[in-house]
Amino acid sequence: MTTRPIRHREKRALASEIAQAIHMRAYRPGEWLRQIDLEEAFKATRFDVRSALDELAVRKTIEHVPNRGYRVAEIDLKTQRAIRDTRIILETAAAPGIVAGIDAATIARLSELADRFSQAVLSGTRIEQSEINSAFHHLMYAVCGNSVLEETIWGLRDRSRGSSVTVWSSHQALLNSDRDHHAMIEALRAGDATRLSGLIAHHIVKDMLETEARAQPSTETSQSRGNEVSDEV
Amino acid sequence: MTTRPIRHREKRALASEIAQAIHMRAYRPGEWLRQIDLEEAFKATRFDVRSALDELAVRKTIEHVPNRGYRVAEIDLKTQRAIRDTRIILETAAAPGIVAGIDAATIARLSELADRFSQAVLSGTRIEQSEINSAFHHLMYAVCGNSVLEETIWGLRDRSRGSSVTVWSSHQALLNSDRDHHAMIEALRAGDATRLSGLIAHHIVKDMLETEARAQPSTETSQSRGNEVSDEV
DNA sequence: GGCGTAATAATTGGCGCCAATTATGTTGCA
DNA sequence: TGCAACATAATTGGCGCCAATTATTACGCC
């Protein structure tokens, strides 16, 4: 192993790592992402950092201001609603494909994930909750038989999570999400695409209403102020 | 003006320029995009070329193979159908918003574009046809009231056009497209979202069936062979 | 004569340097 | 004392060089 930061193959992965850090709210909306900081935090070269930043800018996870830098995108309410509506369109449309493409083994795995989520609601970090939730939906949309639809859904999910708190704002929201997951599995077992579709729409609306409720103050601090995140990392 | 290739501001635009070149079939699916060639063809620096290429790779317009380079994505039939289905989901879902958000002035402009397209069908280059067609749909989806939906639709359209010939394969397909445009305007005038939705679905299916019909041979030529494009530039 | 192998040529891609730009702190003036 | 302009510091971003990898050609061997 050489002294250089990280191996070549992981270059692409850096964008994902930074994206995940943003999802975990290590960097908050409106905050500037200084290249030097990232360079150090992720033990990467400046070039790799910039590549990753560019990629995230294309994906609209972050925003690029020439000669100023990159910052976590602050999504206004209008865009927030637009993302929500588009997500509903796509994710409900995936329901028939999911019902058609699902098999017993996958239902079993989904059920296991739903149970793990139930447990994480009681005793688990937000990161665990978020990851299990992602895994659940990922697995579900993976069987819809349309890879492009799947990618598009995921792109939109990432984008909305990038900025706003979707790591549930209230305990009630968490419980609702949990209940929805089990209800979805029920619908899958019954082969009821219409019901699944309705549940998905409800799921999205509930989640994002919670998010909207908490108006996001425009944190126009030009300097990043270390780790002020009050949540656990 | 300095001697340097191109001004700073146009850096972002280079990706679009290359994308357009691909749409116009200056580079064919499977063909390798050599950095040196692009550097010269677009009078840009190597760095800018690579940035643009990276961006297009993220957008899935082109494909990146490490240590081999970038090439125009060859879309297999399965992906082609996936894109088509997803487009139908999104574009039909936009219909209600379009009907709700349209005004007389926009209808007039759409009508003008539809007329221009009719004319271009008779006497116009493929590029003109393609551009007018783009303008028509762009304008239509722009009034749907959901900017994210609009972007997503456009991303998918670009992706499907990047690889396959959607500059209509047959004259009949052109005539069909033309007829559809006018029918859409009719539906808009009547404020009939359901009819518009149906027309859009029909429009997409027809277009992409034409495309599918012509199986694309896997052009695995490692060397680009100058300008073999038989079409007018 | 065909095939495996080594040398050569061409292309990609990682990386650091420095100029351009912007933010910050300080000084002078009204 | 408040404001404006200047000087200084920090950050971004353009760009070219060269190493690493791969394709191509030529050679020798079976």
C-alpha cells in the first residue's frame, strides 16, 4: 500500500460518501463545502474532491456558485412540493410492477427489514433508522422490473433527502412510517397493486408534510463553524 | 479577445454542445469519444473536455470505461423500453398540470411551432425538425407547473435521444408526429387533460416503436473513422 | 503460415501549482 | 463614531505535465 490517500477505484465512491454525509446532516443546507475541509475529512486529493463535488452538483444534491464554491442546496417550499409530487407520480406508478415482479423470498426479506425498522424505532440511531428504511424501499423498487424507473426514483429521493430532514422529525412520524411498511407488505402478500399504490402515496405525503412543517431558516453563514450538529453522528 | 480557446463562462455549455452533437448523430452509439479529437473539434482545453465528458457520464448520455475512455451509450432494447415506459408515466402525468397552467398566448405559440413543424416535415433538414419538435415539447412541459417534473422529463428525453435515432426513421413517423402535435393543441383548447394524456402516450409509443424496429448493430470499432455520417450535418 | 510474445505508440487520467477572485480585517477620513 | 476604501489573507479553479494503462505493431518461434 502506498502513502497516497485512497486507491483509484474509490474515486467514484467519494461522491456517494459526501452525499451520505450530507444526508446524515453532517453538513447543513446552505452551508459551504470547503474543498480543503473535505480534502482532509475524507483523506482525498483536491482533484478527487472537486470531481465528487461536480458530480453532486450535476445531481442537484449541492449547488455550485462560480468563484464562491459549492454549498448544500437549500430547497424552497415550491421545489419541495414539486419533488414530492414527482415522487408520488413515479413511486405509485411502480406499484403494479412491484406486485407483478415480487416473489416469496423477497417478501420475506422485506418483512425482515420492516421488523428491523420497528426495532430501530425503539432503540436505534437515526442513521440506523435511515439505512434500514433505505434498504427497505430500495429492495421494493428493485423488483419493479424497470431499472430506469428505479434509478429515477432514487435520484429524486436522494435529492429531497439531501437538503431537508427526512430522518424523521417526530416520533409520531417514525411510528407512521413503521406502520406503513407493514401495511405495504400486507398489500404485497395480497397482490393488491392499487392498495400498495395508495399506501406509497400516503407514505410520501406524510413524510414530506412533516418536513415542510419545520421552516428552514436561511443559514447564510459564510464560514463553516466546525461541528455544531447537535445530533449524534 | 484572447488567444485562449474559449471563455470561462462557456465551460458548462460544452457538455451541452457535445450532447447536441451526439443527438445530431455526429458521433454514433458505441463510438469512442477521444479527448484529443473533441479538444480540437470544440476548440476547448483538455480539462474542459474531461469535465464535460464526466458530466455527460453522470447524466448517462455517455458511458465511462476506466482507462479506456468515454463512448456514446448503446442502449439495449430492455433499457429502451424502460425509458419509454418511464417517459409515459411522467409525461402523461404532466397533462393535468399543462391544461391547468396553459394560457391563450402559450397555445398560440405552440400552434405556431406546430405549424412550423408541419412545414419542416415537407422542406426542412432533420436538425430543423428535431429542434422545432424539441421547442414544441419544451414549451408544453414548461407550463405544467412542476419544474422538477419538467427537468426529469427532459433528462429522460435526452437520454433516449442520445443513443437511438429519434430523428424520425420514416416519413410516415414524421407525419404521425405532426398530426399528434395539432391534436394536442386541440385537446389543450378544449381543456381536455385526459385526451391530452392519451395523445402523449400514443406519441411516445409510436416514436419509440419506430426506433426499436431498427435493431442497432453493436459497432465495436475501437477507432473512430472520421466522418462517416451519411446525413447532412 | 499461424500464433503467442515482446516492444512501441497512443490515450487516458492523477495531481500539484499558481493566477484570479472573493472575503476579511484595518486604517483613514468625514 | 460610522462609513468607505484599501490592503491582506484565504479560497476557488484553470491548466499542463507526466506516469499508468491499454491498443497496436513487429518479431520470433512452433
